[in-house]
Amino acid sequence: MSENFWDKFLDIFTKSEYFYFVLVLTVAIFIVRFFNMFSKYDSIMNASLVFLIVLIAFRLLIKSYKKHRDKKFMEFLDNERQRLVDDPLCWSILIKLYSNNGDPVQLHVYNQKVQQLEQYWMISRTTNSIFAWPSAMNDPIFPYVLQPVAEDYIIKKLNSQ
């Protein structure tokens, strides 16, 4: 029991899985305040109602900001992936992987284009074990496979040609 009461209490207002609880609590306080049921607790109810409304507004603002940020990131990611598909060296790597029908292809891990394709989630390494002699440790070769998003880009480019 490492968390104390106040940590758990604040989790109710900050974690997203408690959002509906906060919403129901706000509606309940609003209904009680609207019908003036507990008039001697008006100041406490007003303060808690304002607090919960501000909390809901803050959560909705953060959600819309994250949605906008994710949309911008996806646009950036799409542009970078398209740039990689248009690059002749990346295209040759992608075609080699595509023509291998889902089987892994041995690629040099320190190749810049391989690293960029891996960075933008177009290819992925199938293992972290190095299958090389000690003399080849400076430039190891790993098996890579094509990701489904890269297949979509390849099919789209092949259909447009």
C-alpha cells in the first residue's frame, strides 16, 4: 500500500478511466444545486461544481490538443514515408523485401537507408541475434521483413507506374 489517500483521490480527477465518474459527479452536484436540496452547503457545492466543470473543460482541451498533435504527426509521418518510397536506394530495398513474399531479407544494420526505413516503421528486424563471424562485427547483417504499411506504399507506387 504505497499510495496514500490523497494520491488515490487525485487519481480520480486526473486519470482518463475516471472521466465518467467525474462527469456523473458533476451532473449530480448540478442537480442537487439546481433543486436547492442542501442550502446550508451552497458554498461547498458551488466550489466543487466550478472545480469539476473546470476539470472537464481542461480534459476536453487536452484531448483536442492531442488529437490535433497526432494528426500533424501522422501527416509528417506520411510525408516522410512517401519521401522514402521515392528515394531510389530505399525503393530498391523495399522492392527486394516485397519480392521476397514475406520472408526475411538479410540487410546491413548500419546502412543509413535501412535505419531510416526502420525508424519510420516500414521495415522491422526479425531478431536481435547476430549471425556473423567475429570479423563481420563492424557491419552486422540482420534479417528484416516488410511492414504492412510499407506494402501499401509499394502497391500504390506500382499501380501508379
